[in-house]
Amino acid sequence: MGIFDYEFMRNAFAAATIVAIVSGAIGYFLVLRGETFAGHALSHVGFPGATGAALLGLSPFLGLTVFTVIAGLGISLIGEKANRDVAIGLVLTMSLGLGLLFLHFYTSYAGMATNLLFGNVLGISQDTVWVLLGMSAGTLLALAIIARPLLFASLQPELAEARGVPTGLLTALFMVIVAFTTAEAIQIVGVLLVFALMVAPAATAMRLTRRFVSGVLLSIGLAVATAWASLLLAYATDWPTSFWITAIGGVAYAASHLPRWLRSRCAPDLLPEDVV
């Protein structure tokens, strides 16, 4: 039988493609704005949200989405970056601790905790694919609406604020968008590894091109290619998909440094007398 003869593989490819497109686009802005730490924190908040929802008999996906969105709003309301980093660091530790506390009361959810922490793309149902598609469409639409002023505020925040751009509102809206994207990505790579799909392709794209449009498109392309290659390798080796996503993302980012390194190695050394 072929790989697409299995329904779970069709669902996995569909879900991974949807999430990779959104992660590539949102991740580019996340790296551009220097807010990757905030995105990492939001993924951890999803853990107690999901375990707490399961404890109450609710959908874990609903719980992690609600908690992540609330945390995104909270992060955006914290003022200066120094204070924000301290608060985010506290959120990281408290979230995992709270999630473990919930699991302490209901140890039957230990398997669910593993899926939350490391992802289980091969266990995604058709219904979840449709939910991810709807969330992704809304997320990308929201990003498209604020993309132009968000880019201006990201590159020249002081000038944008002087010209009346509502930078505070943009930050809040962007953090909500990041929260929804994080909730989607957790379904693929889990809480601990969401960084790989949201940040690695975007960081690699920014190393290869400085143009905004080509950078976003390249980030999306790299994220999709990483997701597809990881699923194929997982199918061939029976190794976890999340491992392959992190490995390929790391290799791609390392390879993006090669062009500049080769240019520096191939360029002739300038002697002092050569400098005018």
C-alpha cells in the first residue's frame, strides 16, 4: 500500500501543511520583531490549559487555545521589554508546574500529556483538520489586515508611534494571532518543540533574503517542505515526526550560514598596504 492509502497519513499531511503555512507566515514577523521568546512561552501556557480542560471533562484543544490567547493578551499588556522578559520567564515555569499539578490529580491523562509535550501529528482526525483549516484561515486573514502597519512598527517603532500608528494595539492583536498559531502548531510538534516549526524556517529565510515578500514566501515554503520531509522520513524510519521537524529545521538554519562563510573563505585577504 502507498503512503496516502492510509487515512491517518492523509490527515497528517493535510494538518501539517495547514499549520506549516501559518507558522511560516507568523514566524517571520515573530523573528523580525525579536519576540521569539514570547512565542515560546505561549506554547508552554497551552499545557496547563489542555490538562485543566481535560480535568474538567472539556476538550483539551479548546483549553489550550483559550489559555494561550489569554496569555498572549497578557504578554502584550506588559510594558517594557525587560519587564516582559521577566514575566514571560515566570510564565514558562509556572505553566509547566500547573500542568503537572493537574496531571497529579488525573494520572490517566499521562498519555495525553506526552502528545501535548511532543506532538502526535499521526493521531490527528479529519474533524481536527477542518478545525485547523478554519483557524488558519482566520489567522492569516487577521495577519493580512495588520501586516502593513505591523511591518512599519516592527522596523521603525519610534517613527511609527510618532506618526500615530497604534503600536500598542498592533502588539496586542499580533500576540493574539501568535497565540492561535501556537495552539495550532502544538497539534503537530507539541509544547516543547513548537519553536522548531515557527522559528527555524523564518530565521533561515531571513538569512537568505532581506526582502519582505520573498522572505515571507520563503519562510512558508521552508516550513511546508520541512513538514512534508519529516512525515516522509517518519513513515520510512518509524522515528517520531517531531524529531525530524526539529532536525531538518536545525540543519536548514545551519546551512543558511554557508553562503556567507564560503564568501569569506574565498575572498582574498586584505593586507594593510591594500587598504587605501
